[in-house]
Amino acid sequence: MSLFALLTEIVFVGHSLIGTGLPPLVDGGFRAMGEPVTVEAQIINGAPLKYNWDNSASNDTLDARAHLRRGGTDILILTEAIPLAGHIEWNDTAGQVAAFAGLAREARPDTRIYLYETWHSLASAPGAVIPDDPGGGVPWRERIDSDLALWQGVVDQVNARLGAADAVRLIPAGQAMGLAADAIARGEVPGLADIRDLFSDDIHPNGRGFYLVAMTHLATITGTSPEGLPAKLTRVWQDRASILTDEQALALQRIAWAAVQAQTAREAAGPVMPPASTDDASAASAGGDVPAVGADGPGVRNPNLGLGLAGVHDWAVQQPFLDVIKTARPWVGHLPGQWGGFEHDRLRAEGWLDDQGWPIGVPPEVTGLSTLILTELPQDAGGIAGRYVVEWEGRGRLKLEGRATVVDDAERRRVFDFAPGPGGVVLTIEETDAGDPIRNIRVVREDRQAALQGGAIFNPDWLARIRGVRLIRFMDWMATNDSRLAAVEDRPRPDDFSWAVHGVPVEVMVALANELRADPWFTLPHLAEDDLVRLYAETVRDGLAEGLVAHVELSNEVWNWQFAQAKWAETQGKAFWGREATWVQFYAMRAAEVMAIWSEAFGDQAEARLVRIVGTQTSIEGLDRTILTAPLVIEEGLPPPHDSFDVLAVTGYVAALLGAEEKRALVTAWLDESRLTAEAAATAEGLEGAAHAEYVARHRFDHAVEIAARELRDGSVSGSDADTLAALSGRVWPYHAAVAQEFGLKLMMYEGGTHVVGYGAAVDDAELTAFFHHLNYSEAMGDLYRDLMAEWAKVSDTPFNAFVDVYAPTKWGSWGALRHLTDDNPRWRALAEGCGAC
């Protein structure tokens, strides 16, 4: 008897990528195998599975929910709408698959469940704008590969819920489409010149495309190759675009079988996010070491590297803390029918939060209080996906939503699986006991529980990437820019609900410096009262490990009118002296007072353990002298400010003004020329169709990068060396070094690296942004960084201070030396390895 002799009914649930084209071909394929079946379908065009579930009874096709309850379904095939990531997040794809699967198996326990992998629009390409599809800028073929983890992640989550590794299996039709594009480009499918020959528009297959999809279904369900099946599976061809030769059919059958074999191998290798095994859990409970991502690597080998640390936010890709709640967004209350409306400041003002920031009640006019974690993390952000445990004290009702797939729900404890992508994890307190409110929430990856319980603070994956760094600047960790912190009683504390609300406590910063054996650089809030300044100084003095040197600066870029601290300094200067344009002199006076407090706190240890820093605007000649000499301060009978400092701090940025409006036309011309160069190269190699397009997509920026690299070095393309390496090393740094030397100070860098980013309207130029992202992580940029570090070493023996450690690029800048924790790129390698001349 055939394995499928008892197979009688297949039910599809989905949308137009099933349509009227796929079911007859699957039916015809089984009949050609001698296995007649009945194929039914619930089709709601454009609908996600949630809509299919909710509207099963009212749609114009099959009522799948009612049909499944009858118990006659052997095979249930589901598919999700696209864009996939958005539906996974907002329409709970895994939950809907589990619901359909549960309904089918309740009526018939041996029903086999499949999730049909589809694809996104063929129009997906760099610079493309596809309505409601935030991933439309990714090349279509590349997207096929990257989306596989999302599809498989849904399958793995459902299987975890259902308690069986093969409760749901993936039909890899999207992978088959990708392989077909490759095969067509290589000329291996007779008569087809481009992947579009399998499509009727940018998204829907024609008859030939549905034939490939049907072959993939048949191969997955039967576990056998579809080779040898006829090209014509229906009584008549559905249309002219359905007609296939026997040779074409055989080629598509082989592609489908290759896709299914590859998927079978992936299934044998295990799920994307496997639950922690009993052995793993036991090891963690016993305090065994859990290896960090990249922990086997050498970390930073450059002996003279400083790093500014990226800010602490719920979207932070570096995820610096074991307890993820420490990066949580401030609480917000939801008025009926909306997100938010009862904001954090109001919650605080009306007494709904305790001293640590935990809610002590839920205001009667709101439906719940929410915070977010693990938000909008890029899908390739390594070291973040996995199983997390949420635990808390107190009584009430806590709900997890968004990208959290709850796999265990117990008293005061939840366990959820997480994969990075659009959206985040939402924690909502719906009810809380006034006498014993929900508080002290902890969120930690399951395999890191023992480390957190043992007192560890920091994510070992992150530590492994930056260990070896010589200096760490805490400007963003201290929420320095526009800070409102003034009084001791308002300072961040280790027991605060989150360190993303008011900044990271000084005790935690000291702990990190000690952990990394790196000198810390603190940037105190401009409003800090003397008692707060003194507390910081004494905490650092008493807690910083022997051999490490504290660096201290008042605020950040007080010269910069973009920030509140500049406006504050001008207001204070005008009130003190009754004169305009005194902001940098007032800054110098207050900074000297702050340095005096730190010097007093450190006493006779100050010379060995303390570095006092004052900053200036790089390349603006004379401003540094005004700060260091401050005539109005001296007129008050006070010492000249330069006597209070050890260091003058400047930047080390290079951008050649590539993102400025005056160079936009020039750079756009480079991009046009570069694309034409790539197209000519593809044609010269004899590439056509999809292969030609993919070559151009990979190489369209190559020529432009070469031009931009020359411009960044010396401005030789435009004829202006403004904001270039040549200007920085030839004029700007030597000038500031001479000023520093004149006043007996060292020259240090507080931030440096690439500043290539669009300004003004250029920020919203998608092609320009894509080019800047590419350029900022190119081999050419790595080479530029090596030369930048070498030139810095000629004017100062202090660290090259790159801004910042780990941060995902956006249209606002490519600031992260690493784009995520498992990233590797030429720029990071240059920084981590250093250069022979420095």
C-alpha cells in the first residue's frame, strides 16, 4: 500500500499566493502519482492568518474553521500575508498557526500541518519604496535568504507550543523561487531568461511559477522527488503562461527537490531557537560558564583605543546588561482605545511610581501601564535571539505582547522566545495589588540566569567584543546632552527600575571600568550641584580599581548651541556678567569649580588617578584660547581656567562634507556614474536577467566608494580639503596641539571617526543613505581609519577615541564601529587591530 493511499483531503488557508492557481496543480500532481485527493481552499486575498481566522465563516470561499471541525482533513497548509515581519509582530503569526493546528488536531489528531513559505515583491531593491513594506530596500534574492529565519522561527515557535519538533513543517517555496532565479540566471531552465518569466506581476506567480510552487508542495508532503511528473497537470492549460515543455518541467522539478532537500537538512540540524536543554539548565543553575558570542575572539588588540559607549535604550543593539529591564523605556499609561496618553512624567507627578520607578498602582482612567524592551532590533543582530525568563515580586496581572512568544506561564514568572526584528517586546501591568504591587521585574536570557543571580551585571557577548579597550567615555550612558539632573536625591541609582530613564548609575559605570580594566571618562551634568559633583567624585575615588585613572569633564560640547547646556551657559553668563556671548567663559569658570571638587576629593591621589578635561570646538581657532584664558573669569580675581585642567579635548571626525547640500549633486553624480560602471561590468561578463541585476546591486557603489575615499583623504575630487583627513592632520590637530602645549596641557580626542551622514533634506534621500552606510563599513573606510589613527599618533600619545562602540546604522548616521554584537567589518577591524605607526 502507498504511504498516501489513505490521503483524501488537503485544505489550504491563505491568500492570493495560493489563489486559484495552486490547488488544481497540487490536486493534479497527486492524481498523476496515483493518489487522488480532494483539495479545498479558504482564500481571502491579501489577508493575514488572523483575518482568515476571524472571518472564516463570512468569506466567499471555504469556511475552514467549520470544515476542520468535521475531522476529515489529512493535510492543512497555511500561509501568512506579507510583509511577513509586520504580521509576525502585530498579527501573532505563530499564535494563528497554532490555533488552526489545534483546531484541526482536536478533530483529527493525525492531521499534518504545513506552513507555506512565500516571498516578497520582485520590486524589492535598494532605494525601492514599496507601500507598507519597510524591508522593500533589500534586494529580492537577498531577501529570500534573510526571510527564511522568520518563516522557520514561526515553525519553531509553534512546535515549541505544541510540544513536538515536527508538529508543523515548512514548505520552502520561497527558497525554491530563489533557487529558480539562480538557475535561470545560469541558463539552466530552457526558454526562461529571467525570474519574472515565472510571475504575472511583481508578486503573483503565473502558471509556470505556480507549477514550481506545486512541485515544492508535493516534494515536501511526499518526501520524494517530483521528477518525472508531467508538465501538464490539469485537463487543459490554465492560460498561455502556464504552458511548459517537458524540459522546463523537469528543470523546475529538480529545483523544487533541491529546495526541499535543503530544508530537510535544516530540520535535521534542529530549530532556530531551541529550548534550553535540561543539561544546559542544570549547568546554568550550578553557575557553569555560558560562552559569549565571539568570546573566543581576541577582542580589542589595539593598545591605544578609546570608545564612546552607545546610549542605553530599549532599542540598543549592544544590549549591555544581563537584566534587559535595565534598558526598558519609561512607563506609559494607555487611555481607552489608544496607545499612551498618560505619560511617564504625569505618572511620576501624580504619585503612581515609587522612588525606584516601579508602578504602585494603575490609574483608574487607563487600561494598563506598559514599557518596551528589545525594540526594533535588526534581524541580523547576533547574540540576542533566544529564550528569556521574566520574574517579579508582588501580585497583579502582567501581560507580554509584541515579539515575545510565551512558552511558559507560571505564578510571577513567564518564559518567552524572542527573535529580533520590527517592533519589540511589550510588558504591560494591567492590574497590581496596592499592598503588594508588581515590582523588581527581571528579564534575562534563560542561559544567563545563574550569572545574574550571582551578581554579574554585564552582557558577556558585549564585553567580549570590546574587552581590551583602553578608555571608555560615558557621555551617552550619563544622558549628558540636555540633562536635567542637578540634585543628589535625583541621581540614577543601581536599584532604579531602568537605567534608560535618567542615565546609568555611577556605581555601574565604575563596575564596568573595573571589569574591562579601562580608564573611565565621566561627563557630569551641566546643572549638577556641588553635592552631586562631590558624590560622583567620592564614589569614583573609592570604587575605581587600582591602576585605573578617572577622566572627568563638565558636560559635553558646551560650545554647541544644539544642546541645552550651551543655552544654559549663555543664560548664566549673561546673568553673571550682564553681557552677551559669554557662554564659553561661564563654562570655563564652572568647569574649573567642578575640577576643584574632584581634586579635593582625590587629594594627594589626584596626580596619579585623575585627569581633568576641558573641551573646545574643533577647528575653530581662538575659541580654545577664550575658554582657557577666560578674561572675564580672571577679572573676578579667579585663577585662569587653564590652571584647573590637564587636558584640552577635540574631535577626530572626517566627512569631507559629503552629506552637505552643497555636495549633494556631486555625490549623486558619483552614484549615477558608479551604477553605469557596474552595469557595464555585468554586461561585459555576459550576465543577463536576474544575474545581471544582482551583480549591479552588489557592485553599484564600488566606483563611488573609490571616488569618495579620495575626497575624504584630501578633497582632491572637489578641490576643497575642508573636513578631510589632510585638513585634520595638516592644520587642525597641529593647531590645537600647539595651544594645548602652550598652556601645559595634553591633547586628547573625545570623539572621532567617520561623520559621513546626510544633513538637512539629504537625510531622507534613501539612495544617498544606502551609499553612506555602505561607504562607512567598506574596506576603503577601514584603510582611512588606519591612516587617521596614524596621524593622530603624530600629535598625541593619548587614545584614538572612536564614537561609538555598537550601534545600528540609520539615516541619522553610521556611528557604531560594530553594527551589532556579531558584526565584522573593515572599520572595526582597523580599530580593534590598530596600526603599526600608532
